[in-house]
Amino acid sequence: MAARHELTPQERSAAVAKAVASRRIRAEVKRKIKTRQMTLPEVFVMAETEAAVASMRVITLLESLPALGKIKAKRLLDQIGIAESRRVKGLGPKQRAELLRVSIR
């Protein structure tokens, strides 16, 4: 069994800071989606360069859309055939296209 690597206080502090920054970025994206300052295609483009956005769960992103709550977002994912655990970076081009087609109605 491999030895467990203990983080130094500096490494731990850096990891905490990185996690906080990622949460802030994701919260800002969700807020912009909710207030219609950002669209799903813009989020997909942002996810190509921003790891915090790429690691967002698709269900969380959909729940941020106006008029889509938890139930409708889950139904939408089921309808398209996307797992609830799927992250934005894990969506294929066809899944993205179908998600955009169905969610814009």
C-alpha cells in the first residue's frame, strides 16, 4: 500500500485558496446565467479555458437557467440521455448541441 502524502501548511493553504477561487468563479457563472447576462453557448466556450467552469456539473448549470428548477433540469438530462454526474467538460459535441436545442425552447 502506498504511503499517504501529507500536505505542508503552505500546500494546504494553496489548495484552499484554489478551491475558494473555483467556487467563486462557478457562483459568478451561475449568477450570470440566472440573470441572463450569460448564455449556455458562452459557458461552453468559457469551459474550454477555465477549469472551474469545465468541472461544473451540468445539472447545476441547468438549475441556474431561468424557469428551470431541479425537477425540470433532471427531466431534461433524462430526455437527452446525460447522466446527472456529468460535468461540462465531459459533454460531447452532440450532447451540447442537443442540450442547447432542447433548453432554448
